Amino acid sequence: MSESARAVFRVGGLSGDEGSREIEDTLAQIDGVHSVDVSLPDSTVDVYYDPGVIREEYIERTLNSLGYSPYVPSGRI
């Protein structure tokens, strides 16, 4: 089984189901991403990923490229 890490990003500009779906769909297509959960009320994106395949910084850059401003991750496990 592959290793799993978790990163929780607080993002600016997150509103509406359309934005939530865009983030989930885009991140889910990246190799090494296991699951994505977007919380509109909390403005967070919770990502489980394989750190042997993808780096947390790549996920952060992807969020930025979608037009969302990720803040310093608010939690790591």
C-alpha cells in the first residue's frame, strides 16, 4: 500500500459549488492524490496524497494556478 500524507490548505476566493468542483476535479486527476475534500464554510481544501509521488508544494501551486490563494497549510498529519 502506498504512503499517505495529509495537507489542509486555507484558500482565499473560495465560494460556490462550481469552485469546489473545479478544485476537486483538478486535484483528483493528479498522480499521487488519493482524495480531496473542499469545505466552503471553512475555506479549506483537505488533500490526502502520496508524498513519494507528489510534493505538497505542487498541490499548492496547482491551487494558485486555478486562481485560489492558498495560505500556509493549517494542518499536517
